[in-house]
Amino acid sequence: MTSLYIHIPYCVKKCSYCDFNSGPHPRALMDRYIQALGKELEGTRAISEGFQTVYIGGGTPTALDEAQLERLLTLVKDVTGTNPPREYTIEANPGTLNPEKVRLMKVGGIDRVSLGVQSFSEGGLEILGRIHSPLEAEEGFYVLRDAGFSNINLDLIFGWPGQTLEEWGQDLQKVLRLGPEHVSAYCLTIERGTPISMDVRTGRLTGSDEDLQHKMFKKAHASFTRAGYKHYEISNFALKGRECLHNINYWNNGPYLGLGAGAFSYVDGRRYSNVKDVQKYIEKITSGRRAVSFTETLPSRRRAAETLVMALRMHSGIAEGEFHRRTGYSLTELYGPSIEKFQHLGLLSLTGGRLRLTQKGLFLANQVMVEFV
Amino acid sequence: MYTDRIRNFCIIAHIDHGKSTLADRLLESTQTVSSREFREQVLDDMDLERERGITIKASAVTMNYKKDGKDYVLNLIDTPGHVDFSYEVFRSLAACEGALLLVDAAQGVEAQTVANAYLAIEKHLEIIPVLNKIDLQQARPVEVIEEMEKTLGMLPRDVIKVSAKSGLGVDELFKAIIERLPPPKGNSQGALRGLIFDSVYDDYRGVVVYLRVFDGSLRAGDRIYMMKTQMSFEVTEVGVFKPKMSPVEALHTGEVGYLVASIKSIHDVEIGDTVTHDKNRAGVALPGYQRPLPMVYCGLYPTADTDLVPLRMALEKLSLNDSSFTFEPERSPALGFGFRCGFLGLLHMEVVQERLERESNVNIIQTAPSVTYEIVNKKGEVNKIDNPDHVPMEGDIEEFREPIVAMKIVLPSEYIGTVMQICEERRGKYISTEYLSEKRVILNYELPLAEVIFDFYDKLKSATRGYGTMDYTFLGYRPADLVRLDILVGGKKVDALSSIVHKDQAYYKGKKLAKKLREEIPRHLFEVVIQAAIGSRIIAREAIRPMRKDVTAKCYGGDITRKRKLLEKQKEGKKRLKVVGSVEIPQEAFLSVLTPHE
């Protein structure tokens, strides 16, 4: 079954590290955008079996005002109503949440909220260019809990310029005290062209070094594992049964449909995306055309490589039989020598026919994956 | 009678003094090139030359000029303007009776001005001093004319002032060329003697030989004999450059042009050789010149072993048009199979390397350049060594000799102290100081070539705010206290990182090099140890800590394509690394041997 992703390329203010398709837009434009989304959603009615998961991401979906949010959720419900998804997530920014929006989310059928906390450090939030305070983040979490949300993810970023191992430890403790069901802890990637990359390049900020980030990574792993979370993907931790189904589908290289400006879809081995520009997206959809601007169909050999690389992100890795079933290739025939080499280096383990990254290999995943692409 | 109407000349100048622009103006004024087909700087016909603003290969062009109702034929033989190619200047001069000595009115007399003027004087050429760029605001004609007088003995009244860019003074220059330069002498009835001063390879015609006829004449269909190589060929075409190749019936005494004789390889033609008729051979060859020996060597290796053949093909192709570039196969224990390549100098090396990169798709590892040393063994035999790895054990060396050059540096006098310090640090021997004027001097030094080829020019430029210029000639070999410095990576000696250094600097350089390599070699999945050694003595040690973290934090639906492309890029990058043992070494590391001074 396919998953559904809906992109809201809208936020109050772009964060310093963000290179996503998002930014502030006039309210009227967002109205038209939601209208266009509705039209694109209509087209999915043909998928009779419904969606196994739905994910509304951004940007900041909760930056929409109450009316817009309600409209959006109604449009989704119109399509999924008869076949509710097993998991329905929305991303939320603590600076944009209020009890009314949370109530609308609940009524709309959402059962999982991913709250972009990023840091509980005042300085960290400033460097990251976030619009909310540590206190607002905490409040946001409680508002969600009070509204009855029992599946909450907290997004965290570590390894930002100037962050110490102690500060990271405090963030981790804070999160554990709140007790979300799921935590995504991302090591900051300084993407080209972002404000933070300029600051690092000009020396205004000093990027965190590899060894410190490694220590932070290990600390996160130790803290969450000790508290009963499973480190089930490179950057993701979850209580039992609370792994994000929507994301697992990506890592399984499963099919998904992406709606909205710049959203990617992957259907029948073909990957494509809509135009990034919000205006152009609206124009195309409104005039009854498709908004696709990029398409790629990988040859089976490269698709197999992608399947492996994505699967290795998960702690469960991939079983040889499963790989063969999904790709038609034999894992050892394709990659035997590389697998052996990385086993020898202690980065991969192949036990009981299942290939996975070791603890050490998890932090060096790219070094392994680069040999498979 | 006709010979009287010929003038053969070249333009000699320091780089950037406007030689090519002046040549263009002469071509334009004589309508050798119509303005429609006119491209800036016609004589630099290789893209690379155009880009770098230098002329690498000598070139010749025939122009027609009318003065006082008489038709004249002017042959301009172009010369390169860089120190590496002074030998090409020399061979161009040999084909001429006169030279235009071009000096930039703002820059003044520079190192190559002096060097080239001396060459012309030595060859008894008639010199017309020309002051260029007189319309520049920064022009200082009075001072520069004084410099020309003081150093080169030019009379101020003889100096012709031009602006090659605007064409100002060019008519007067033509007048001087005709009135002051002597027509060629020679015996038009005698046996053919033609001097080969250049050759190029043409895909369609084979080798095109540039020659200046000194005696007799040459026609298509003639059977010729090369007096030095003792080879004979049948001439299929003779002609002149206008500037495109234009066939003529015959090349007569005093004329400059080309011959085509279905010669397959450029290596069958020796520059400086004398062409005569096979049947009616001349008794004595023209004074030729020695082919220059490569002064600088480096190893070129394909990063992937499978690229060996494409690399060899690319080198062969390059050598077709550059007889001063040499290459032969060599095998490095660390780098595998590759080629030892010889160059006239560092610029020549860079030019060849750039062309290789441009014209072949091979990823290349270049080892640090080295000069040719002489090693006298215990039996008294002298061996030339152009690869540091071939240096024998210390106990087998009776004497270690290095090449020394006579260096001429022209600079503003205020920088004398700094430049002398640079020369001293590089083991230079002070010879003399000459004053060009109150403000500008010529410093003469003797320097080990090895100390010159690395960064001497850059250092000179930065120490003199760009005003210093240099030129050098090879003097000979002298004994020196030299040792081989080895580098071990992961306990394995990497022969391509070996270098020859002076004993007094060995420790310092070993430490420095190990540190530099620690920065250049990326982190690996294991610790990489770098050691510097002289013989079996380890003199420095550095360790690269293992890589801890290399992971993409986020990878969801919209990221997959981009992240995969990043991984693919990372993989491409790895291909540029040379694997030695289990250590991946980037190209930059092989050049880090080149950082002897700070």
C-alpha cells in the first residue's frame, strides 16, 4: 500500500540551517495553495485501497491559520475518510501551536504529532534561527498531551556551532523527562547556501568537529537506549511499537505519493517531483495540468543499490532473502567483497542471513554506503 | 636583386610587453590578415597560449609591404617570451637578420628583455629598440629609454615609440625595419642550405618544417637531405605563412617558409638541422644549435591502472607537437605503472599537464617535480638521476652533484634586501648587482636549480609586489651535501613522495612534510601513521586519527535522490585518490613535497 505525503512549503521564518522548500508566504497565496492541494488530492481518489500512512510536513503545517488548517484537514479526510490510514502525522512548530489548532488536528483524525523542538538551549535556538523559546517547546508538548495525543515525536538537533557535550546531555535529560514516544535526533548538517553555512564560512561561527559530534551521537544512543527506546534508524529512537510507519516505508524503498510544491513521489519504480515554486505549482494544478518537473527511473541494478543503502539506515538492516525478493539480485553476488571488507573493519555484520550496520558502522554509514551506490 | 627586398626579423620582449599585439598590428597594417578575419593575437594559435597570454611555440608569417613604390617582403618570426623557452628564442634569432627589442614604457627593462637582447647581440643581429605602450598613463618613456641605454647600449635616438594597441608609430617602425635592418645575404646560385627553426605536426600533411633558406632555392618535387639526421625526403609542397599556409613555387635565398615532405614523426626532424638537396649537397652545414635537455622531471600516473593506455596515447599525442617534452615508462612500487616525463621548466610542465587534463579523460597523479642530479659512484662513474627514488645507498655515493643556474633578477632597488634573503635561504651564491637606473637593479646569483623550480618565481613576485622579473641559464653541475628524504605511509615507503634535500635542511623538511601530509591525507577508518626517514633513520612521525563519523542524518522521501547523488559524488571523489597499501592518498599530497620554505 502506498503512503501519502503532503507538503506545506510555508513557515513563519526560515531557520538558519534549513535548505528545504519552504519560506514565508502571503496568507492569500496559502489559501490558493490549499485549494490547489485539494485539487491534487482529488486525483488520488483512484487509489481505492487508500493510504497506509499520511504525513503532513513542511515547512510548518501548523503555521497555517486555524481556517486554513481546518480546510486542509477536511480535504484530506474527504479522500481518506472511508479508509483511515494506520498512522497520520503532522509536523508542528512550538511557536505556532495553540489549543485551537491542536483541537482541529485531533478532530481531523491526526494521531501522531512531530514537534520541532530542536533544542532546549536558548543559545542553541538562536543559532538555529528558531522562532520559539525552550519554554514554548515544553508548553507545546503539554498542550498536545492534554489534547490526548499519545504518539508524539520530538525533533532534536545536535552538533550545532558552540554546543558542548554537557549542553547536549541536558537536552537529552529534558526530553527523557517529558517522555515522548519517539525522538528524532539529527546531527546538524551544514548545507550550502544556508545562513548558518555563511556564518561558518566567514568564521562568525565555528562548526562542531567530527569527534565531538561522534561523542554526542554516542551519548544520545546510550541515553535513549537506557531509557527503553530503540535506536531503530540512524537518527531515530522509539518506544516499542512507536516507530514511524511512514518513514519506515521510505527506508524500505516502498511506494509513496507526494503532493504539493516540490514534493517527491515514488510509484512503480519511478521517482518524480512537483515544481518547487509555489506560484508555478498553483498555476499548473489550477489549470488542470500536472506539476511534475523531475522524473527518474533507475535501472534495476541501481534501484537494488538504493534499496540496500536505504535499508541499512535501519537497525534491522535487510535479510538476504528479502533483498533478493525485492530487487531480484543476490546480495552477496552484488557486494560480496565489500561486505566482507566492512565486516572485517567492524562496520557491517551479517548474521543469520541479515545484513546490518554495527554500532560503529552506524556512525560511518556513508563510508559503507558509498561502496554500494 | 629580389633578396634586397626581404627583411627577416623577430620581436623579442619580456612577457606581457605587447609582443603579440604588435605582431597583430603589423599583420593588420600590411593587410596580411583582413580585418574581417582578424582575431586578436593571430600568432598565438593555441587556445592555451591565448588563455595564458604567452606564446609557447615559435611561429612565422610573411607580409608584403610597399614603400616608395617598391614592394618588400617582411618575414616576422615569432618568439616565446618565457624563461623556459629561451632556447626557442635562440633558434628564432638564428633565422633572422634583425630584431625588434620591445620594451613596455611603463614596466621598463625586465629580466627577459635583458636575456633576449643579449642573445640577439651575441648573434650579431641588428636591433631596433621599440618602446611600446607610450600612450599609457603610467608610461615613463624618459626613464625607460635611459634603462635601455644603460643596460643594453641602445642609443636614445634609435628608439621608436609606438602603441601597438592603437597603431601609433607603426608606420615609422615599418620605415625603420626597411631602412635599418639588413637584407639577407647568401649565395642564390649555390647549393641549397636551409635552417630548420621549428616544426609542427599536422593531422593531414604530417610534419610541417619551418625553414629559412640561406643559400640556393627549394622547390616542390626536390629531394632533400637533412645534414645532421642524414635522412632524405621528397618535398611535396613549399610555401609561406600568410599566416595560413600558402603554397609557392619556390623558396629562394633569404626567404622564410615551410616545406612538407610526408615526414611522419616530429622526432624525425631535428630543429637546427640544415636542409640541402640530396643530389647537390652543400659542403658545410649551417651553424645549428643544441637541442635543450629537459631540466625538470616528474612522474605522471593514472589513478586507475586501466587508464595506463589512454594516458600513454595522450602523452604520445602531445609529444607530436612538442619535441622538447620527453616521456618514458616507469614503474613506481607505490603508484604502479606510469611515465617519467621531462620538461624544459616548470611552466612547460604546467602547460603540458593542463593540456593532458583538457585533452584526455584520465585522472592523473603527478609526483613532485625533480631536477636531474649527477651521482658519482665509488668506481668514479657518473650517473644522471631524475627520480629521487633511484638515488643509491649513501655508502655507494662518492659525490652528489646538483644543477646550478645563473640567475638574473631585475627589481626595484627597494626590494634588494628581501630578494637577497630569498636567494640566501635557497642556498644562492651572490655574484653581483648592476644598476639599471637609480631605482632599478639587476641582481646576479648562482642558485641550485632545485631551489628555483618550486616556488622561487612566486616568492619573487610577492616579495617585490609583482615588479621583480627573472631569467636564468644553466651553468653546470656542482657537488653538494644532498640526501634522499623518504616518506612512509602506514609503514610502507611511498617512493613517489621521496625527495632530494640538502642535509642541513633534511630534519626541518622531514618534519614539515610529515605535518603537511597529515593535513592532506583524509581520515581513514583506521589510524594512518606518516613517517619521514633518511636511510633507516626515522626523523619525524605524525598520525592521522581514524574517522569517527560520516553519516547522513536525514534521509526521507524527498531526500533520497539528492543523497544518492551525494554518495555517488563521494564515490567519484574516491576515484581520484591513489591507493597505496590500504591508504588512499589524494593528488595534493604528492605535491606537498614542494613546500620547502615558508
